[in-house]
Amino acid sequence: MVRDNIVTAYAQNYANSRRENCKPQLKLSGCQYGENLFAGYDKKYTAIEVVAFWVSEKQWYNYTSNSCASDKVFGHYIQVVWKNSNKLGYARVKCNSGSIYVICSYSPLGNYIDERPY
């Protein structure tokens, strides 16, 4: 995985567009990029903390059955480790409310239904 200027520019443009309303809202990029979103209110989260939050969903993922524990989510984790995603764009903005908004965009996108991530 490498940081890519084009993917980063996309992520930054999207993050900038969310300053007014920083609730995580998935933006479908026309199937161009995969994305993970994060909003934080209590502190200044680092990139490592945000990614660790997404990766913590691993505990709910069963590779053998390629499924998730009941009433849990694992899609952020799956996108972070998706085998074919090799370019990354990461952006964060401080929202008008004082919270932060983070987007991580991945190229090529992953998270295909019924496919294993690795």
C-alpha cells in the first residue's frame, strides 16, 4: 500500500466538502475508490488511532465462512486489508462544530460481496 497523490486529492476534496456537517456519510465515488469514514468529537485523533479503530473490527470477521458476527460490522477492516487495494489517500479536516472528519480512500476499491479480502 502506497500513498497516492491523486487518491489523496480526492479524499481531501471530499473531506473539505464535509466541514459544515461532519457526520460520516458515505460518498459513492462512482465505484472509483473504496472508502472508510470516521468522525471524532472528544480529542484530536491520530491517523494510527483512526486506522486502529477500523482494524478493531477484525474480531468480528470469520475468514473461514467469510462472514460477520451477528449484529456486528467488519466492512472497515475488510477495506483496510483488501488484497487488491494498493493505493491510499488519507485526509482529515476540523469541522465547524470542532470535531474532526477523516476519510481514507483506497484504489482500486475493495469490499466485494462474497469475496475474501486476502
